[in-house]
Amino acid sequence: MLSPRAWFRRWWQSRLPLTDTWVLGQRNVYILPTRAGITFAGTLAVMTLASINYQLNLGFALTFLLVGAALVSMHLTHGNLRGLTLHLRPASPGYAGDAALLEVVITNPGRERLALALHFEDRGAHGRAFASSDAAAQGQTSAHVSIVPPRRGWHPVPAMVVETVFPFGLFRAWTVWRPAGRVLAWPRPEAAPPALPGGGTSASDERATRRSSGSELDGVRPWRRGDSMRQVAWKKVARSGELVSRETAGTVQRELWLDWADTQGIPGSDAEARLSRLAAWVLQAEREGRNWGLRLPGAARPPGQGEAHRRAALDLLALWP
């Protein structure tokens, strides 16, 4: 059962819109006195009573001067946030269990803003949950926080709080922001995976390999990402207008399929453990420069190479049911 505080927080957040750009104004910046401010108000009350009791004109003057300073401080604290624009940039994917860095760009259209603090509303549930920054006059600055996705898949960015107690710490002004952005977590690669599976070619490919040797031409196939320019059959491209690549025995031998069926030996056949092994094989195949593809039940990634191919395969592993 939720505590009253947690219930109120959930209810309050449900009333806020999901947006990656948050403009701070009169309607979404709140202000209350801090503990120091409450203590300061109590001190002013004691000073007022003492001035009345002892009829101290200088006491009245000092008390009213401090009250005026407190009111100016309240105005400055609220104005330190008012007018700012917060924007969350898309986060890069990472592995489950690793910190995912979030960049918040603070745009300041007015005077310099000092002592800004950014943190998650639930401070104890995430990675680096606090950042402080100043915003230069009529400029932009970035603040960075991070979250640690515990498992693969999409993770919403938690609600954030931007606050300030500038200049005297008597008042705290803050806003609550619910970003719409999400963080994608890839399966964490297995720490010590076995060697890459050897059965990476089909039976027809094996027969073609036995018939051919070296760089003998076996035929052509549609061009795939990762093929070099030397493999492109330019004469056929000129005649047909379709981009095709030469298929040689050496090319067939280098092709590797990372198949879900090859992970059956994992104890318990846990799906997450099998995905972790496939993620480790993806990284290993890319390091070795292999032309590799990925097969999952109901989904596949054709053979290829390169950073884009690696990221697409890891995305497929992260979002597989």
C-alpha cells in the first residue's frame, strides 16, 4: 500500500504533461521558505517583539530592513528559474546495468542565472541523480544526470526537479518536469561466452564452397551493407540498374549466422541468458570483422558488418519479446 506521500507524488505527476521541452513560467514554478527561511522568520518575530517591548526605534528599523531583504530574496529566487527552457536530448542506448547519460540543455533568454540544481524527484532510485549548473546570460548550458536501467528494453526517464535557493537560501523555488524521452537498454553481454558457432552457412552454401576455391566467382547476390566496392559487379549494375555484389567461395565461408538455436546449451534455457550470449557473440563477430547475421524466433537481421549493423542487431535483441 502506498504511503500518503507516495500517493500524492503519483497523483501530482499524473497531472503533468509528458514533454521533452519544458518552459518555466508563473504557472509551473513553485516557491516555499526553506528551514533557514523559517528560522529567519522566527528571528524577525522575536526582534519585532523585543523592539515593541523595549520601544527600540533602531530595532524596528533593523527588523523592517531585514524583512525587506527577505522579500527581495523571494523575488530573486523565483526569478532565477522563471523564463528558462529545459530540453532533454535523446539518450544513446547502453547495456542493462550500465549508467545511461542524460543531457538536459538549459536555455536562458535573460540575465545570468546562478546555482541551479537538477535531480530526479526520487533521488534514491537512479545512478547519478544530481547535477548543478549556472546558466550564462542569453546562452545555453548543459547539465548531465544518469540512470541505470536494470534490464533490457525501453525505460522511461523519471520525473525531474529543477530547483534553486539563490541568493540567500531563505526560499526554495522549484519545478517538476516529466520528460517524454525513453532510454533503450541492450542485453548485457555474457562475461565469458563460448566461441562463435561454427555452422554459419547453409547446405547449399557448403556445396558451393566445395565447388569453388580462392576468389572464383560463384554468382551474384543483392548488395548488402558491409560489402566492399570491390565486390560490386559494376557491369551487371550498368545493365540492370540494380546494385549487386559478387558471391565467391571466400565470401560464403566468411558469412556467419548467430542463431537462437545455437544457445540451447545454456543451463535452464533462460531467455535473458540466451539473449546475453547472442549480444556477446554480436560484439565478438564485429571485432573479428566477420560478415554475420542474426536469427531470432520470428525476427532476423541479414548478414552485414559495421557500426550501424551492430546497433541494429543489439536493438533487435533489446526489443525482442
